[in-house]
Amino acid sequence: MPDVIGNPDKRVFTPGRLPQISEPVMRLNPASDPRKMRRIIAEDPEWSLAIIPLLRDLCLQHIVKNFENNPILNELHPSHRAKVLEKLSTKLPLKVTANLISDEGYWNRCCTERWGVCDVACYENSWKRMFFERHLEKIIELFIPDVTDIKTVLDVVPLCKNYVKKLNISQLLPPVKEQQMNEDDNASDTASDLGHEGPSIDHFDFCTLLDKLTHLEELHLVYGVTGCGMNFEWNLFEFTYRDCQSLAKALKSCKTLKVFRIHQSKVDDEKVRLLISSLLDHPFLTVLDLSHNLIGDRGARAIGKLINERKMKSVTVYDNKIRAHGAQAIAYALTKNTTLTSLNLRLNQIGDEGGQAIAHALLKNATLTNIHLGSNELTEPTATVLSQVLVQNKTLRNINLSCNRLGLDGGKQIQEGMSYNTTVVEFDVRLTEIGQESEYSISQILQNNREKARKKPITESGVKK
Amino acid sequence: MNPAENGSKEPEPVESVPSVESDIPEERIAARRLRIAARIEAKKREALGDDPDPKKEVKQELKSEKQVEQSRQRLTKLKSDGTELVTNIQVAADSRESQRRTDEAEARRQRTERLESEAKMSLEKFEDITKKWTMARSKEVPQDLWEMLNVQQQQCALLIEDKNKLINDLQQELKASDDRYVKDLKKQAEDIDLMIERMEEQIKNLMKSYREELNQIEKSFELERRELLDSNHNKWEQMMQYRRDKELQFLMMRMKRVEEQERQLQQLRVQDAEEYNMIKIKLETDVQILEQQLQQMKATYQLNQEKLEYNFQVLKKRDEENTITKSQQKRKITRLQDILNNVRIKLTKQDKQFREENHGLTEDYKRIMEQYKEMQKKMKHFANVDAKKFQEIWLMNEEEIKELVQRALETDRIIHEQQLGLTWEKPHLPFMERSGPIVPEHKKKKLALQLAEEVIRSKGNTDAAEEWEAVCAPGTLSDSLPFQEQDRLDTGDTEISADQSLKISVKTIKRLLEILCDETGFLIESKLLKLLSPLEKDEQSLMKLDAIFMALGIENEEDVHKLADFFIRYRQQQTVDGKDADEDESPGKSESHAQKEIGDGSSHRSSSSDLIHPNNVLQALRDFTKEHCKPRDKSQKLFNLNERDDSKDAAYWEDMVNVIPESKLKVWDALYNALEKYHHVLTERMKLINETDGMKQQNSELRMLLHQYVNSRVNAELEIPPTQVMQIESSWN
């Protein structure tokens, strides 16, 4: 019985079909001879009349097979299209698929096959966007100047420019040098070598790319190498002046940019000034992030100017070297600006002088909601001014003063200020040595404020209804 | 985590309900604020139209909400605690970093200080050494030099040693910092591990607690739902019970009603049956009657049928006859057709003939018309000539007659003065002053327009108007005064109106004219109005009146007066207060008027200030034209035909003839007779005088003769003288 079932020719039992059975089969299979094996199969679970697939299915199969040479998709009936998309290979060249296929299911398969771990929520639930953004990121991250052909990047651009909104580039490789071959030999005195090598270690030039990506809104850059391991070398993490120039030019050409972030790239005052001078008349830029860099007071002054001139919403400059003067410049900008909602100055050294300046600015500002002044060497004098701010300012919601030695007296002053405040929702005073009592009362007030803030939108929406 | 939760839960109620009696001032302030906020909220609710009822509902639903609120608080607490726990690591790292930075800065400062001091020291030493080099050159003793060199060497070695030491120190520091870096790295790795661990733990915790809370919330909701269900079920039951009761009630009511209605139905049925019977009987009798009638009708039908059959036969015969006559008529028609054709031909002939005739006649007519026109021309000419002749003859005759009259009058005067010895008064003879043929009265009358002009010119000056009236009135009235009384009684209306019209005051006429002017503007052509606009008001109204009079057919003064009179009467007709009363009162009213003796009624009318209401003017005018248009037409025609009215001529001439009245003639006759007699007497006397004269002559002659005779000697010779004889004779006489 099983051999009969296994036989594709299920019409065995129909006597009229006899002549079609080929000779060898007859010879091999004694059951094929109905005279010898005369049996009727009562039940066959796999029995099906559709042995030959439908012509439609064959056609679709053919389309799938030859999709690379002859892509037919949009002309198909929706149900057929779905079938084709289901079977299409993810290895198809992007040139064919990029602008033709918009089905999320296909791109979902592409992404999962390529990277495994994917969080589509970060890409507005668009698998296609995710695929192209990560694809382009990968290409740029693996781009080695003077070695990789620039065409590899430029070829992809026309395919993905409609879908890329965000570029999160976590490394930029430096050009490969002859010295790199010998770097193991003289690894001890790399610092001395870097001095005269400077101009020759420029990274990928964004000028060629950014003006072509017409939908780009976010750009995250790190001029450095991840996972260099024991091949560490200082010049791997160099952000040269020429890099900076080209980046500034590229930023100027990219008019759609809204968010710009450059991390851990040794951006010093000069470079910041160069970048910001190119950003001063940028039409849409609202978020700027310059964390983990080497920005000093002059750079801070430039940032203050940018805050003043542009309608920035968020500025993040934590882990830099901004001191009192820079903080004063930013504070001055705060008094003038009416759009900035978030300011992060964590891990700088603005000291009491800068802290007081910023606190005074907050007395006048009515838009800023988040401020982070953690680890800034602030002490009691700043706390006194801040307590005043807490009483007067009605827009601040999040304040972070952690890791500042405010002391017991400062804590009391802040506690007093908080007792008049109804808007601040979060106030981080960890490691500020303000005393348990103050900390506790502040947390109580915060909880109250939180409850109020929670109820407010509900009642407002209720009234509106 | 639980202790933290408990810790956070305990103070919450205290914090959430701050009392006004609290010891802490902040709390009291907060309490008052809360109170105020609550009041404002309540007011807002009221303003929005919300009742406090929703609050109750909220309270009822509180169980689940409470549960949700509790869960939410617990979860937020959990979350914030968790995040704090996680971020604690970051904060610690931050603080470590900042600490490191400060330490680093300090160390760097110390290091640079040390380097600087060392550099200074070494520089000093180096200078020392270099100084000594110069000293060494001055040394000439080799041993000294050697010593010196040794010392230098030692010093140099020291210097180098110092430097090396420093370098070693720095290298050690570098190593230490390297170690620290490695440590930091390790620490960071640990931190990250810790963080991940905590995160995972928190996620686990959160998941767990979320699930728990979810369960609890679900439970509470279910509980509430059950309660709700129960309550609703109860309510449902109640309602059902209520409904059942009601249904029962309704059923009972329905049954009752059904019974009642059945009873009513029964009653109705009985009634209807009775009625039915009655009707049935009635209808049966009706049927019988109708059957009888039917029989009768049938009989009549039979009769009629027979009659009709007979008629039919007759008609058939007639029809036959008719066919015969029809054929005859047809034949006749053909014959008549022939005749008609003949007649037509004749007609056309005649028509032609007549047309020609007509043509000839029209030409004749034209000719005659021309002749007639010529005749008319001639006639006009002759009329003019005749008129002239007539005038001349008239004038001649008049002159003659005037002479005669003059003579008659003269004679009359002479008679009166000389014969009768009476003073003679010259009678008033108007015709004497006049010459030419009489012009008919109406022609002589003033034209209506002239009157109007006068009236209007006299505007405002009432005295003048009255004067004028006084002037015009007596002239006409003095003669007619004696007649007037009689005339009023028996002569026609026109006479009276003519008389009366004269007495209508100017004021009234003026008013009338003004009203006419104002009310009958439609009679005036619009062109005229345009032309009039630049003129004065008087002129304007005059011109307007002219137009109006033209339209109304008013030509002369009399017509105007008629009109006025008509209006007044019209008004009087309208206000029938009794004319008698009016007339009785009128004398009193009309005292001021100049002619108060004449015509009480008229004077009253003229004085009545409200002539006619402007609104009635049109109606009045219509009536007026109806009444007065016809006579006018006739007179007009007559006047045109006769050209001249000689009715008055006879009177005129009669007047001339009657210059000497009948009485005078009688006087004259008497005088004539007397004079005749006187004449006769005078003639007799003359005769007698003549006789006496003759006699006297004879006497004287005779005397002479006698005297002669007497005186004659003869006589003396006679025995008896004649004288004696005479004496005797005289005595005899």
C-alpha cells in the first residue's frame, strides 16, 4: 500500500489509464499491473485531484524565479502579488527591489534574515526604512577612505534616499596607512607619530552623501572605531579639522536635518565653532547633541549663540569641559530664547558661578522644562538661587542636581523653594549631601506635583469633551 | 521593595489631607489653598451645569477606581524606585568621575608644581655647575682640576639622579594611573553588569507586579460588575414585578371593559334589530307602492309604445314625403343656383356701373365742395359786408332814432316845462350812450379768466375785493331790483343762479379757484407745468386756471359763478342740516357783508368759509360737467349758426320807441286834447277877436259916420237925434 500511495500516479486503479504507464515502471512495480494487483484504495488522506499545479501558480512561480531579470509585481492581482511577495528571495539585488516592493512583510524577512535582532519600533514600525537605514549605516561604517570605492556608497544612495530618515553611524574608519602595518612595532610612541600624520587621516566625507538624502532628519555620528580591541591606537579616534570642515559643509547642504548628534569625537572649541557657524542658518535643526567631547568655554559661547539664533528645542552637551564662562554664555542665551525645552550640562565644570548664572536665567525663562546640572561642582550659593527659581518658575518639570555638594544648608533652601512649587515633577538630588530630611520632604512634594500633573490633562480633556 | 512601598503609603494620607489646624504653617497654607481650589472647582461645576449628583455616582464607582488608583500608585512607586536603583549606578559613576577629575586636577597641579620646582632647582644646580666650569679653567693645578672635575661629575650625577628619580616617579604614577584605568574599566564593566542585572530584575519585578495588579484590578472590576449585575438584576426584578402588577391590573380593567362593552353591544344589537324591523316594514310597504307605480308605469309605457308606433308610421310616411320634397328642393336649388349665377353676373355689372357712377359723383362732390368753399368764402365776405352794412345802417338808424328820441325828449321837456309847468326829469337812457349794434349779453360778460385774474389779483386785499363787488353789484342790480322778487319765484333756475352768482363773495370764488388749482392738476398738461415753473405764483395759478377752465368748458364769469354756486349747493346737499335753518340764521351772520339786504341765502353762502372739502372736488366737478355741458353745446351751436342774436334788437328798438312811457303818452294825449281844445278855443277867440276887431272898426267907422251924421247939420235939422235913439237902445239892452 505505501508504495502505491507514494506513487505520484494515483490513477492506478482506473483501468482506462493503463496504456500510459511506462514499461519500466510496470516492470518495477508489480502493483502497477492491474491484472496482478487489483486493489481499490478506500481511503487516502493525501488524495488530491490537483496533481498538476494550476497554471496560475506555475506562472507565479516563474515570476518569482525570474524576478531579478523581469520584475512583475504591481501589474498582478493583489492576492497573486501577496503570493509572489511571500516567495521572493531576500537575496535579490536592491536595485530591483528597492523602489518596486513596498510590502512590509518582504522587508521584514530581509531584516530578520540579515540581522536577527531587530526593533522595528525605533523606525516608526517600517521594516523597509529599517532595512535601508541599517544597510546604509553598515556601508558607511565599513567605508575605508582611499580603499573602498566611493561608488559603493553612491550606488546605494538613489535606492535608499526615499526611505532613510535617520542615520546612526557608530563608527567611522580611518584610512589604512602603511604605518598601520608597522603599528605593532612602534605602538609605544604613537602619540609622537600622530603629530605629522594629522591631515592624512581624514574620514568618510559626508559632503558627497548628505545632500543626496532628501529625507534625512536625524544624523548621529561617532568619529571613532568600535571594537578595535588590542589594535588600539590614538589616531583611530581622531576628528581632524578637515573632517570637521567637510562635515560642516555637508550639514549645510542637508536642509531637512532636524537632529544632529556627534559623540565621543574629540570635538574641541575650534571644531564646535566651525560646525555651529554652518548650522547657524540651518532651517530645521532643533536638536543638538555634542556629548562626550572636549568643548570648552569658547565652544559653549558658540552653542549659546546657536541657541539664541536658531529655534532649538533641545541641547545636550554633557561630559564636556565647559566652565563658568561658557555656562554664563549659555545662561545669557537662555534668557533670550523662547523655544528651548531641554538643556543637559551633566559632567561639566561650570561651578557655582555658572550655576548661579543659569539659575538667574531660569528666573526669566518660561519655556525650559528639563534641565540637567548633574556633576557640575555646584554648592550652596547655587542652591539658594535655585530655590528662588523653584518658587518663581512655573514651567520647569525635571531638574537634576545629582552629584553636586549642596550640603545641608543648600538642601534646606531647596526644600523651602520646593514647598512653594507645584510644577516640578522630578528633582534628582542624589549624592548631594543635603540630608535625609530634605530629601524626604522634596520627594513628597514631587509626588504631590506628579499627582497634580497626572490629573491635569485628565480634567482638561474631560472639560474639553 | 515592600518596605519602601509601605513607607510611602503611610505618610500619603497625611500629606494628601492637610488640615487647617495643623502646626506647620506650610501645611495650613496648603490646606487653605486646597479649600479655595475646591470651592473654585465647585463653582466651575455649577457654571457648567453639573449637579453634585455625579459626585455620588463617582463615590459609588469608587471601589474599582480605588483599586486602580492604588495599583497605579504602587506601580509608579515601583517604577520610580527601580529607575532610581538603576540610575543610581550612573549617578555614582558620575560622581566618581567628577571626583576623579578633581583628584586628577589636583594631582596635575601638584605634578606641575613639583616639575617646576624641580626644574628650578636643577637649573640652579646646572648654573652652579656651569659657573664652576669657568672656575675650572682658571685652575692650573691638575690635582685641583681633577678634584674640581670630580666634584662637577658628582654634581652632574646628582642632577641626573634627581631627574631620573622624577622620571621614575612620573612613570610610577603613569603606571598607577594605567592600573586605575584598568580598574576603572573593570569597575565600569561591573557597573554595566550590575545595571543589566538590576534592569532585568526590575523588569521581572515590574512584570510580576503588573500582572498582580492587573489581576487585582480585574478582580475588583469583576466584583463591581457582579454587584452592578446584582443591583441591576434586583432592579429588573422590581421592574418586572411592577410590570406584572400593572399587567394584571390592565387585564382586570380590560375584562371589565370588555364586559361593559359586550353589554353595550347587546343593547345596540337589540336596538338595531328593532330599527331593522321597522325599516323592513317600511321598506316593504314602499316596495308595494313602488310595484303599483311600476304597474301604472307599465300601462303608460304600453300606451306610449302604441302611440310611438303610430307616430313612427306617420313619420315614415313623412319621411317618404320629405324625400320627395328633398328631390324637388334639389332641383330647385340647381335652378336657383343658375339664377344666382345670373344675378351675380348682373351684380358685378352693376357694381362696375355703380363704381363708375360713384367715381363721377365723388368728382362732382369734390367740385361741389370747392364750390361750396368758394361759396363760404363769398358768404364770409358777404357776411362781413353785411355786417358792416348792418352796422352802418344800424348806426344811421340809431342816429336817426336818437335824434328822434332827443327830439321827443326835448318835446317832452318842453311840454313838461312849458305846457305843464312841471319840472322835467331826464329819464335814464342807457342806450343813448351807446352806439353800434347790440352785442349779446353773454359776450359782453367778462370772460372767466378775466374774472379769475381779478379775483386773484385782489388777493390779500379783501377791502378792495369788496369794493369791487360793491361797484359791480349795484350796476346790475339797481334796475333788476324791482323784478328780482318776482323773478325769484317764477323764473327758471338759471335766472336765480345768475342773480345769485353775482352775490357770491370774491373770497369764496378765490377759495374755489385755489381749490380748483390745487385739486385738478391732472387737467393741466405736463408740458405746461414745466413751462410755468419759472413764473410767479399768481401767474402760474392763472395759467393753470386757464387750462382747467378750458378743460371744464367754463368760459365766462357766469360759468364761474355757476360753478361756485354748484359747489356750495353740493356741499349743502351733502350736509343736509336743513336749509331753512340756515337761511334763518344767515342774516345774523352776514351783518358784516356789504350787501346784506340782497339774498339772505347767497350772502350766507358766500360767508361760509368752508366751501367744499378738497376731497369732494372731483366728484363735484364730475357732476357739474354732467349737468352743465349739454346746454352749453346747444347754445354754442346756435350762436355759431345765427352769427348774431337779434332777439334783443327788437327790445332795443322797443326801448328806443318806449322812451316816452305810456303814462306820459297818455299825459301827452290828454295834453294834446286839452291843447286841441285850447287851440280850438284860442282859434275861436282869435276869430272872435278878429270879429271884435272888425266890429270895433265897424263901430269906430260907424261912430265916425255917426259922429259925422250926428255932427252933421243934417242931424240937427232932425227932430230926434240918433244919439237919443242910441241911448234908448242901450237902455233896452
